[in-house]
Amino acid sequence: MICQPKNTAKIFVVDTRPRDYADMVGKSVYDSVQFQFFGNGRDALSSISEDEPEMWVVNMDLPDMTGTDLQQMLRSRGSSAPILLVGDRYREKDEIDARSSGATMYFAKPLQREWLLSPPQHAA
């Protein structure tokens, strides 16, 4: 329930294993959500000059940097979107690092789509 899509929401996922998100992406309950995947931090950083997502989902262990390093670089470049740090498996150290670095949330795989998204609220 971290991201409430409006018209078309973009979620940028930075992870070397996009197949880990197949169930989440495949459930088209939220047709207005687009996922874009990056395999490393460098490619993700270059994307923000073109487009800013509504949310980032960043793996803690990237091939070129840590998830907390990428989070710090995104913030220093002006990104204000929520950043969720994700571990391939739960490790207490990862959760402590994520929380102390200011991440919006920390999750361990497998992720549940409902953890990330809430349906748009309609005015009564």
C-alpha cells in the first residue's frame, strides 16, 4: 500500500533477477501500473534523467553497488519517490542497513503485489 497509481504509475525495479517479480507483474489487477527493470545501479541512475517513477524497488545486492548506495545516489540526484529495498532472502543486517539508510520499507523475497500497491481510492 505504498504506491497508489493514478493514471499510469511507473515502478522501477533494480534487480538482476526480474523473473522473481513475474507473479507480481503478471497479475493485471492494476492495469495502470508499468514495471521497468534494470539489471544494475548504473543503468537505473541514467534513467532518472529521462523519467522519474512513482516508486523504486531496489535489490540490496546489485552487481555494481549495494542497494543502500543506489538509494543514496538517487536521493542526491533529487529523486523523491519511495524506495523499497529488497533482499533475495531475509538477513537481519540488510534490514538494519535499509532502515538506517532511510529506505521507505525493507522486504525479503518473495514480494506480494499487495505490499506495494493499493487500488485507487474513489471519492464518495
